[in-house]
Amino acid sequence: MRIGISCYSTFGGSGVVATEVGKALAARGHEVHLLSPSVPPRLLGFEDRVLFHEVSATPYPLFEAEPFSIALASKMADVASNYGLDIMHAHYAIPHASAALLARMATDGKLKIVTTLHGTDITVVGADPSYLPMVKLAIRASDAVSAVSEYLRDETYRTFQVDRPIAVIPNFIAPFTGQRPDCRSWLAPCGASILVHISNFRPVKRVLDVMKIFEKVLAQHPTRLVMVGDGPDRAEAEAYARQKGFSDAVRFTGKQLDIDTVLACSDVFLLPSATESFGLAALEAMAHQVPVIASRVGGLPEVVRHGVDGYLEPMGDTDAMANDALTLLRDRNLRKTMGAAAQERALTTFAEGPVIDQYEALYEQALAKPKTTVDLSAGSR
């Protein structure tokens, strides 16, 4: 198959999954075309059968903002026509799936559209009344749709009242090999335990809760905190650490490509989010035998088993999360047992191979559908 994959070039979530799906499909002999505003971080080096197409919107004085959606649709149509694409796999309903609909209309109408819903396109952006009709149209008019968790699938049905099947295809862990360098000596030179948090530091990630959890743990156990990522709430988190007098025990690394090295020398992963449609960062920690302490929200209970792979607590309960962290840090055997269970689950239940099998089956399902005529009234029903 010749497959186009459209995604944001982000460090986490949809950008990571879309890129890893593309690389895995290319390894199976498919021709993959990645469309994104810039090279996705996970697309490192030269990849056989993977071609990258940059999407850039040309500034024009008449527009108050760059028309990215139109530029994306135009690039999709161009790539689909010139490379004979069979499928355009849109990661996010808007603008990617809606742009794919325009691209199909601009070509011969044969391009099949597969849409993967990742979270905020449904729970935040899509639920905004000003975007709801277009998100609904994108979901209804796609040839096949998937969601990364049962939670997100159910939220999609509840929010948009769409009458169509939505497959649940979870995120996955790409295989990793080789030994990672031991960074404990400089992350925790005093031999302290290491807590880690990885996110885009947006309000939904509740990074101030991470700081409060760490503050409680540090008061009772020698610990260091590693904060990987960047975003709007980083400054507040740094200010809190300085105000409370423990900034020397926290390392803010900024965005990192090599999170495997960080996770390989961590003891506990913290994810006290307000919501998570899946929780890819938690899964990545689990793959490195790092128990997860997270909020019992969204799709996280589908990934982390409470008391087996880590602990799930009510959102905002920093006392419970701190107590869980202390329990794990003080009991090395418990931490190793949970870490082993977490890794086994990550590398079997969420292994790359079976997930890519599901995507290939979804593509075949889309290709089997007759040529689509877009019903422009679908978004209002």
C-alpha cells in the first residue's frame, strides 16, 4: 500500500504514535509519506520507504493567521496525486481529517481516509461548539475511524452522537535494543531515589501537583525529581520549587529526544493529569520497569493496573500519590516486582506487532469501501 500519514511534529502523543506507525509500516514493505509542519522528532536519520513532506502555509496580508488547514489539504492532494496514495491516515480529526476530506474532493475522490482520534481533538477542541460540526463531519465522512482507548471511543459517541463503528487501537511501544548509559551518578549523585515526570507542561498535566507530591516525598526520603519537557506551566513549577526551597533537588531538562535513557535510571514515574485519553508516557515508563503513579482518569486505567503496575489515585490527591511513592521507594522488592509486571504488560499487551496488524486490517477495511461521495450535510446531523 501507499499510505500518507498526517500529524503534528510533536514530542509526545499523536506525533510519536503517527511516526512510529509509519516506520513500522515501512518496515513491512509499505510506502509511507509523512506530512507535517516540520520533521517529527521520532523520524531520526534515513528511513527506507519513508518520505517526508513539509507542510507550510504561505503568509498573505489578507489572512489574519496563516491558513494551515488549506495548506495541509493542498499538500495532501498534491502528494496523493503525484505518488498515487491509496490511503491518507489523519492523526487528529481537525485539522488533519477535515483537510483530508478537502484533498479527496480536490482529486479523483478515490483517496481513502482513515482517522485516528487521540484525545484533545475530541475532549477539548472537538467539544467546542464552534468546531463541533466540522469534527462530526470528519468522523462521519472518514472511511474508517479508530480511537486510542475505550474511554476516548465512548467520549466520541457521547459528545458527537455519531452512528458509525470506531475501532479501539491502543498506542504501543516500539521495540528498543541496547544498553542505556547509567545517568544515576549525575541525576542523583548522593545516591537518592529518582522520580520522573514527562509531559508538555500544559494545565491538563497538573505539573504543580508533581511538585507537591515531590515536596511531600522529599520531606521523608532522599529523592531527586527529573522534569522532562517544556510548556506554559514550567515557569510556575520552577517558581514553586524555589519558593519552597527544594529547587536544588529538581532538574528541569527541557524537551528531550532520548527519554529512554532517563527512564532507564528512574525509580517511579508520576502522571497526576486531569485527564489522559491513553497515557503514552506512562506506557513508556512501564516498558523500562518503572512503576507508575497516576490519576484514575480517562484511559489510564486501561494502561496501568492499580496495585500491579503502579497506583491510580483520585485526581488531585497529592497526599495519596506521595504515600504511594514513599511505599515504592522504601520497598525495593515491591518496586522491582511492580516494575517487572509493568514491563511485561507494556511489551506484550501493547506490543508493536499486534497493533500494526490492527492498523493494516483497518486500512483493508477502508479500501474495501466503494468510492466515497462526501455528504456536506453530515456535520449537522
